[in-house]
Amino acid sequence: MNDARPDVPLLFTPLKLRSIVARNRIVSSPMCQYASDDGGPGEWQLVNFGRFAMGGCGIVFGEESAVEARGRKTHHCAGIYRDSHIAAYRRITDFIKSLGAVPAIQLGHCGRRASQHGPLKDRATLTAADARDNLHPWQGIAPSPLPPTPGGAIPREMDLQDIRDTIAAWRDAALRAVDAGYDICEIHGAHGYLIHQFLSPVSNRRTDGYGGSVEARMRYALEVVDAVRAVWPQDRPLFFRTSAVEGAGGVWGIEETLALARALKAHGVDVIDCSSGGVGGDGPMPAVPRVPGFQAGYAREIRREIGIPTVAVGMITAASHAEAILREGNADLIALARGLMDNPNWPLHAARELGYPDPLELVHAREAQRLRLLEQHSREYPPGSAVAIPFGPAEQVGYSWTAGIAGDRDRR
Ligand SMILES: Cc1cc2nc3c(=O)[nH]c(=O)nc-3n(C[C@H](O)[C@H](O)[C@H](O)COP(=O)(O)O)c2cc1C
């Protein structure tokens, strides 16, 4: 199943992970929508994530879905912290599966990055004044009482009961994700959210068994993985998103990530999704430049050193670039976020560009039939073809479609 065929681009070679088969290696990367009311998804998510399945992606992630209400960044973040959320997610997974893609959920907890406005308001911290708009501020929790940014809100330091409670919340959310029909579960361990806050010495100053050495800082992440893996079906893959290196002023780098990836693999994680950034202070880490494929090198190191499948993500927009990353053995899957937002049919166009034998098999038969006609018409009469257009029955024009389609059969 994972063997490459010379006539099929690697990007379009199916990938089997445990019992789940993705029809190709294109992943729509997790994308927060800030469009939920009390956690649940609605029409926006159905259409937004549905369009990536319609466009031909192999794996379709939703958005970071909080495992607890207080683990949301904003009042409008998605969550899966109540059983009543399950039916709305099920509607989305059923639709994604009906289009031949694999539905995937990313579970998350923002920890100290709670109680904010969304990106359209520059993620400003909620204040008492926002309560007038029903946007009541709340206190985030974190391994240590340190604000996410200088001058930001101070989170409450988690005690051992908080640690136990949040781990139970990750487990319960994973159980709901099973009921909601997801085939892949990803644990969000990146971008400066709760798990990353435990991993980084910038945000974790604990002196108990969850802080200090890198092993102790990894303990929360591994306990979350154990709790989720215990209830996530054995035949379904578990992904973990990591910030392979921290942002500007961070400390955590690739050596720590390799140690983490080794442990994650031993604890039953199947795939490492390789991102970066999210925690920074006055450490020596420089900013990671946002150039094409800027995180693919992390995916390569983790894949080669640890022998675990990886996802490359970040400014991958050209099909030939995605194919080269796979061919060079740097990753097993290619994720896109903004590139798919720009063009939800990116997989179809990539298939054409890379010479996949039948690109239109990626889209629904209803669309494929019409797009075949579009292809045929475009081939026979490319732009600039000099063909007279009749304005009435008296005019005869020298024109024919080789397939002999005439009248209004094709206009319906
Ligand atoms: C609108 C938007 C929302 C995002 N939300 C999430 C998220 O919920 N979880 C996550 O891990 N990354 C999130 N990301 C990061 C993307 O998954 C991806 O890693 C990043 O955008 C780089 O890929 P790109 O260059 O193809 O956009 C988001 C990105 C965008 C553009």
C-alpha cells in the first residue's frame, strides 16, 4: 500500500496508517475558524472543511478543538468538551468520508493563552469591559504563573489535581472524537499551547516532577498521549503536532524534539506533524524565516533519526515542491493550510501538473463528468481559437465538437 509505483507521483500514492488508508498524501492542515458558539461546529465548518475533501485531499483536518471550555483561546474557538457536540462533528465526518477523504481532528488546550479576542482583533486579552458584549474574561491555567507575552494575563499555576483533571479531559475528548466518526486524532503539542508550555523551560519553572529536566518537562505530554492512546482505537493512527523549534527568544530546539519524538513513538504515536514557534522569551533561538518549505527540514530530521512518519507543513504551495519533499525522503505527508484556502482544488491541479493518470478521479463523479467536458472543449478550441459565434438560426458557422455534443444537452 505504501509502495511507490513509478507511473504515480508519490503525492498521489495511498498511505496506510494502522488500518486507515489515505487516498493520497495531501493533508488539509488544522485551521482554527473562530466561528463556533460554545464549542460546537456549524454550517461554516461543514462547508469550509467539506470543500477540502471535495477538492481531493487525502486527509482533512478540522480545527484545534479544545478538550475543556477553559482551554479555548476565545469564546468562538471550537471544542469537543461536551457530549452534545458530537452530533455536529458527526455531520462533518460523514460528509468528508462520503467524498473519499479521511476525517481528522486536532485536540488542543491553550493553557495560558486563554481569554483572548480572535486574530481579527489582534488576539487582545479580554478585559472586564468585554463582558458588556457577553465576552467574559476567564483565567487561563499553565504549568507556571507566567504570562504568554510581557504584560499579558497571569495564568493560574496548575496543581496536581489540575494536571489530573486536564488529562482526563483529553481522554474524554478523544472518546467523543471516536463517537463523532474521526479516523485520525492529533494531539496539539505545539504553538505555545498547554503541552508546549510544559515542554519549554521558558514557560515551565516547576520544581515538582513536571518541571526541571527535559524528561520531567516531557512528562505531561506523555501522560496525555497515554490517556488518549488508551481510548483511541488501536486500528486508528494518532498524530502529535510539535513545535520542532521554538520561536524567536526560545530555547527548545531539534535535539529536544528528537528526544520527545523518540518517546512519543514508544508511547504509541504514529506520525509527527512538524511545525514550529509559539513560545519565546529571552533565549538564544532566532526567528524561523517563513520561506517555502521552512519546516520540511525538521520533518526530515525526525523521520530519519527516529524512524517515524512525519508531516511536512509550511509554505508548501507548488506541487513539484511537495513531490520533491516526499521523493527526497523528508516526509510521508504534505500539509497545506493557506494554499488550500487559496485554492481548495489544489490536489486536482497538483495531480494534473504531476501527470497523475486520471486527475479527475479525485473529485466527485458529478463534478468529474462536467470537468472532463471542460477539458475536452479546452483541448479542441484553446483560448484564441477563431470560431464565429451564431447570433440567430440563419447563420451557419464552421464548427464541430469531435465528440458530437450539440444542442443544449451540455448546457443543463
Ligand atoms: C486560519 C489558520 C488557522 C490555523 N489554525 C491552526 C490550528 O487550529 N492548529 C494548528 O496546529 N495550526 C493552525 N494553523 C497553522 C496551519 O495548520 C499551518 O501549520 C500553517 O499555516 C503553515 O502552513 P501554510 O504555510 O500552508 O499555511 C492555522 C493556520 C491558519 C492559516
